Amino acid sequence: MARQMLTTATLLAIFLPGYLAAPAEQSPIRECSFKKPIAEIPPVGLGLWNSKDKDASNAVQDAFKAGYAHFDSAAAYSNEAYVGRALNSSTSPPRHKYWVTSKLWNDHHQPKLVRPALEKTLKDLQIPYLDLYLMHWPVAFLPDQEDGRTVIDQDTSIHDTWSAMEDLVRANLTRYIGVSNFSPRQLDNLLAKADIRPFAHEFETHPYLQQLEFVDWHLRNNITVIAYSPLANMNPTYDNKYPDLPPILKDSFWTDLASKKNVTPAQAILAWGRQRGTIVIPKSVHEGRIIENLGSLNVSFTEEEMRLVMEQDKRTRFNNPSKGWGVELFEGLDDGTNRFVVQQEL
């Protein structure tokens, strides 16, 4: 046995057989009888992770005033009732004017729990439907553990959960469904059996974790990429990870490039994410930053500048709960399980 270093592209070809093939046609998703809903997912959204209670409400209201029409939520964020107050405010636009994404948490993967989970989200958000409902992680927890422990549900598969999510589309409770935090192998297995293909895949990607081949594969196969933590290590949750890596907004490459463009580093980074074809969902509860982030729509880069950004990739992942959960995540991806190294017989 010899250890052979494989590129990410090679790993993707192994785990996603269609990676090097022509893009597959996306299965049609049933049209819902909503009142002319927003046609496309807006390229910049407001992420609501770690936005607490009234801060979440205020952030949504500030975002509406700034011109946002895209909000990324989740049951696990424990703030959807507060988000709902803002969505249902008398000053907010009508429902069909904006896009809302939410996510199914791990302890509701059993098929009988999937629809009640979405119905709870809709009740909290005070809206009649979602635009997009994501499987938050490819991991099922046993529900109702009295001691609060995380116990993996070995009997509920990704396919079981996905089939129940497909029923939500048929019931017009969500326009689209998708996934989050999947590895190439997990995504390949899902695509092999799904009746409704994922509309989107939300995962961590930013200049420090570019995942170029993985992103490009999604785009060629008409699966929207939603980039969470698009400002890398600026999320306070990541403060203690990789302390030797500079905060990206203070990284000299980005401060210099932003100065050249006469924009802020945040605007430059988000514009890069948008120009490469991903949807970016920066989080903030500060009105000034919410406005600033949307200004990234007015920034663009030359081909040479995009090439230079590629050289800044640190292949560094900040959100990886695999050890705490005792599961394998991000297999075959940068800074994931068994990163780059595969044993093969030669």
C-alpha cells in the first residue's frame, strides 16, 4: 500500500462520478400557486446565525430598509419567532417580494418529524411558505434526549429524510428544497435516488476556504451554491480557531485590493463571492454593516484580480462539529476528514 496525494479535483471525480461528465438536467420542481413569488434567489442575503432575539428582529427591519430581499434562517438559530415579528411588521414588504430560507435541524430527520418541523418554522416566521428548506446537516440525531446529549440516529438515512422533504414541495409548503454541509460522497448518494434534485447547497466557503472544484461542479450542474460565513473568521464564534491567521478584514491583501477599488474590505470579499457565482449571506445586527454589505453588489473584479484571489486560499475551515458529534463530515474536501490523503494500491 502506498500513500498517494490526490488533488481535490481527483477526489471529486471519485466521489461524484458526474464531476467530469456533462451537467445533468435538474428534475422539474412543482410550481406552487403563490402570488407571483420572487423569481430568483437574490445574490446577497442577511444571515441570521447568532443574531439574538430582538437583535434579529431589528436586523431584518434594517435589512428591508436597506433593500435586502433575502433572509437565511434556521430552527437551530432559536430566533425564528423574533425574525417572524419583523417579517410580519406593517412596514415590511408583502411576502412574495422577498426570499426566505430555513433549515431542518438534526433531531427532526425522522420522516414523521419533518413536516411538523417545517410547520413550526412557518408558524414562528409568520409566513405561509418558504422559498427554500435545507437539510441543515447530513446527520440525524435521536430526538428528545432528556439529558441533552447528542445521540446519533443510526436508523434514519439521508434518503428517508429527503423523501419526506420532497413531500413538503408537493404540499406547497416550500418552493424548493436543498442541503447544507454535505460531502461529495453524501451528495452523490442523494442525487442517485432523489425524485427532486436539490435546488441549492449551502456550505462554508470564503477566500480562506475557496473549494474551487466543488463550487464549480455545483454551478455546472445547476445547483445553487449559498456561501455561509462568507467573511471567513470575522464571525465571533470562530475567535479561538487558527489564532495565527489574521482576521480577513485586516488581511493586507484585502485591505490593499479594497483600497484600490475605493470600497471596504467586506464589500470586496463579498463581491468576489458573488462574482464567482455563489450567493453570499453575511450576518450582522449592525445597521451600518448591513448597508455596507449590500454595497458589494456595485463591485467587480478583472480576471487578473480573480486569479490573484485564488492564490490567497488557506484551505482553512472554521465550522466543523465532527469531533463533538462523533461523526465524519466534509470527507474529501479541504480541511475535512482525511484531507487530500487517500490510500490506494499501486
